[in-house]
Amino acid sequence: MEFKQVVGRRRSIRWFKPWRPVEREKIQVMLEAANRASRSMNADYPRALVVYRDDLSEELREALRNPTTSVDLDLAPVYIFWYFDMEYPKGTQARLKELVGQSVLPAAHGWSDAYVDEFLWPQVLAPIAENPAALMFMGATETGIAICNALNAAVDEGLGTCLHAFTAPDKVKELFGVPDSWFPVWMQLVGYPLEEPEAGGQRPRKPLGELFFEGSCSTPWREDEEVSARLRAGGMIQEPGPFPYREQEVRMLSRMFGLPDGTEGGYGAGGGAGEAAGDAAGEESRRLAGVLESFCAFVGADGPDALVERCLRTTKHGDLALSAKGRREIDGLIDGWTESLGLGGREAIVAGNRIRGYLISRGVLMQGRVAFP
């Protein structure tokens, strides 16, 4: 794939084919791309731990879940845990003098072995190595550059990929023997995309003139329309989302795995659950009403509004906010409710996801559980 197409086609893919493994050689391509990234001090910043979903315990996969990453973990076959090694300054003098010897850092630019040993290291680099804030900043920044290469390499290999918050680093460290000097940066999920590779269209971006400037920060960058046209032709600038079929695509994928599909928000609309009798929307609303009534009775809630309230908390400033504790409690009660009904397997997950879907429609961030067909 051409470079401009790779940049233009990169998306945060969140729907993966869980049944299709990723060839090991493609992961190696990604790692090599990361290894070839630009790096200050020619230091070896990035570290990566590659693990496979089906080799992980359910306990670890549960620990890795967070409010924005749950379904993805069940679908993606490969996880890459990215770190940087906080000992990256070690050996810097030797590495830089090696580049001096290769004329990469030539005398014409002021470089010499003596400059590295007597001035650059003690006056510039050693203070960075001794400053925790600077050490963290450079480590995270340089590793981010390497990860960007890995993202684009995945796209070039026909894969889907997405970065997520690195949850439970202590547990990962304990299970996989991660060295003490490795600092967690991102978790990258990798697999073959189940959604269309365009993933609903290119994400919206502001015009260059709102972000970049020329000559001074009071002079916005002026776009050349001929250049923009060439980038569209080359695939870097693509059609923005959403595509007309995107909503239906996501709805069908959701139903494939028994996940909330957005229709749960129709409960109680208009004249109530029974008003639209005879049509599909009315039937779905009545079904959801029955599910909510059963669950509310199980947990002793006065009604669906009380479920929402249990997922909220009041801040010290008197504002309403989502309660992580409340959401975890409701999530656990959902499992208890399906068990009390004698439900199991996909049937239990789908029933529980109806409750989660309703809460999502009311602004409560929940993660559905994947029910494989």
C-alpha cells in the first residue's frame, strides 16, 4: 500500500474477527517498524510484550477491562503491551560516539568524541537522566513515535488495530515477569477487521489553518487546494464519516454478538411501551419493559430510573457524576439476575445486555458482554 493510503486508511478499529488469528510474521513487521522509528540519543526506548487472547486467563482479561475497553478485548486475537525502559539513558555516550565514527554526527556539525564525553553528556544529557519528569516525558514521547510506526505498519499489512488505556499493569507485570524499569504506555489491540476497513469513514479533523501556522502564530497555514486534491487522489484525505450504511453495520455487528444495539433507548418513548403495538419497535419496547421490570424486582429498585440513580454519585461540588462503584455493583447484579432465571450461555448474556443497553441509553457508561454465536 502507498504511504499516503496507509495514513489515510488508518482507523481505530474496534470490531475484530475473533475467529481469525494474526500471522506471527505480520506482528514482526509491526515490531520492526517500531524499532526503525526516530529516536533521540539513539536510545532504545520502546519495549513491547506480545500476548495472545486465547492464552490469557479470564481473570487477567477481566482485570484489563475499563470503561472504554471491554468488547474489544473479547474480539481482538492479539494484545501488545507497550512500555518504555526508564534505563534508556544508559550507554548513550557509546551510542553517540558510534554515530560520530560513522559520520552520522560529523565534525561539520560540531560533533566529536570529546564533545560527547566532556560537554554533551555532563551538561545536557546527564541532567535529563537525573530528572524524573524529563525522563518520563522523553520516554513517553519517543515510545509514542515508535508505536505510531507500528500502527501504520498494521494497516499496511491489512490488519485492524486500536490503542487503549493500559489497565492493570501490576497484574501484567506479575504474570509475565515485566522488569521493574519498564513503564507502561499503551495497550494495542490487533486483528483482522470485522467492520468495513473504512470503519464508517475518516474521522473528522479541523482545517490545517486552525492547528498550524506559518511565520508567526497569528498567521494560519494557508492550504494549497492543488496539494489537497493530490492528497485526496493519493488516499491520505478520504471521505469523512459517517457513511450512510454505518448505523446499520454497527447494529448488525452488535446483534451478531448479542450486544446492545441502540434500540434499548426507545423504551418509554411517546405513549409508553404498548403504544406501538403490532410493529417491531413496539414489540421490542414491550420486551425491554418486561426485562426491566423483572430486574428491578430482583434488585429491589422502584423502577428503571432507580437503576440509573444507583450508577450515579454526587461530587463534593454537588454535581452528578458516574459512579464506578455503582456501575460495578449493577453489572454484578445483572449476572446474579440471569442466574436466578436459570439462564446460561448466550441467552444469559443477551438478557443482561438488554439491561446494560437501557442504562447506556440513559447516559450510564456500561460495557456489554460478548455472546459468541
